[in-house]
Amino acid sequence: MTFILNNLWLILFVVWGLPLSMYRSKFRKIVYQTNSWIINIKPVFLKEIKALIGNIYPENHSYLKFRNFYRFYLALYFVLFLLYLYFK
């Protein structure tokens, strides 16, 4: 129990961060319009950032829905980080 309490922030970041790679992969596949796994290791970020901040495919409803979900997920990740900084 002491180990869990001492490492609570680490545990929270790991648990919340595990699905991040899956969500990012799905988002990148939508943005770059590919099903190839290679998109996960390519260092192309500009279009991905534009897609996250802006609206590059306004007619694609799956993109819009997943972009909003991904924004929410990243915002909660950011809040978790701010809470860590505040309580540390």
C-alpha cells in the first residue's frame, strides 16, 4: 500500500498514457488517410498538428468525432500533469 501511495502519480500517468499510442495511431491514420502501420513511426507532425488544432476535413464526420475525443483525452492528460506539478 505504501508503494502505491508513494508512486501514485507515476501509476496515474502510466494508466492514463497506455491508450495514448493507440489513439494517436488512429488519429494519424485518419489525418494522413492511410491504413499503413508505417505512419506511426514517420516523423511528420505539421499536418497532424493542423488537424488537431484546426479542421482540415470538415466533411469527414469520423475525423471530427475522433478529433474532438482526442482533444478531450489530451486535455485531461494536460490537467493530470498540472495537478502533478501543483501537488508535488
